Amino acid sequence: MPGYKDRMIAARDLVDSAHENNIPVIFIQEVHRPDLIDFGRELDGDEDVHCLEGDPRTEVAKEEMGYRKGDYIVQSDVIRRSSELTLKSYCAA
């Protein structure tokens, strides 16, 4: 993925800044079922199978990204819709 390294460095800087200001971080992770039932149009040719539940390559890089106790990991197969609903539920709690 072009620019991956730069995006990860910027993301880590943002995580560190949040922690310095006592703000918990919500990590949103795309995951898909191993039976591929939840893939939809992603497999029409632009993307390969990716981010499968239970695959060690799908794990959040907690150490590299600065994950701390008190942070959240939200897993979703539909990032846009599910993350919006999940964030609303966290805010309501």
C-alpha cells in the first residue's frame, strides 16, 4: 500500500499525543469471517482476501501502535457503518 509507513508513523504520533493528554484511544480493526461470507464487493478484483478472524497477520500491532490498558479495540467487517454505530454506543454509555 503506497504511503503505508508514513501513515503508520502519523497514526502512532496521534496515539502518543492522545495518551499524553489522558485520552483513551479507540483502535478500529477491519476483520472478516474465515468463511468469507461477509466480504461483499471487496473481492470484485480490487482487493484480495484480507483481515481474517483468527489469522495472526490480522492481529492489532499493540506494541507498535502504543496500545494501553484503557484503550479500546473495535472489530468490524463493515468499517464505515459499524464504526459509526459503535462510537455512538460508546458515547451514550
